[in-house]
Amino acid sequence: MIFGKKKRLPDTKGKDPSVGTAPKGAGATTDGGASVWVNKGNNLVESSMYAEAIQCYDKALEINPRSVEVLNNRGLALA
């Protein structure tokens, strides 16, 4: 399971996770920001926010469409 590779985001309990905008630091990664979307998606999965997580994984796939990690995590969120 690839979910173990993540960074914690601030607690969003009771707040809108604003899936439509790039998280802070998205432009500072070497992969074009895909890993930031993956980390955000992973944190949303942990909060049982699966639809929002899938949106984040879709954003990551727009940046890196061949990422096995993103495809795997998206599939697990759909299950």
C-alpha cells in the first residue's frame, strides 16, 4: 500500500478542503506539483473524504498521467 508515503497537512476538520486550488508549495516540487496533490489526496482518504481525494488524484494525473502511485491510490480511494 502506497498511502504510507505522505506528509501531514493541517487539520481541515469542519473546513472546506478547497480541492480546486493548488496547495501551498505546489510549484516547488521537482515533479511539477503532482506529489503535493498526492499528499493532499492521501490525507483526504485518511479523513474518509474519498470523492475529494479522487479529485486530488485526478489533478496529480493531469501533471503526471503515468504515475503508478497516483493510479494505485486513486483505485484504492474508489474501492
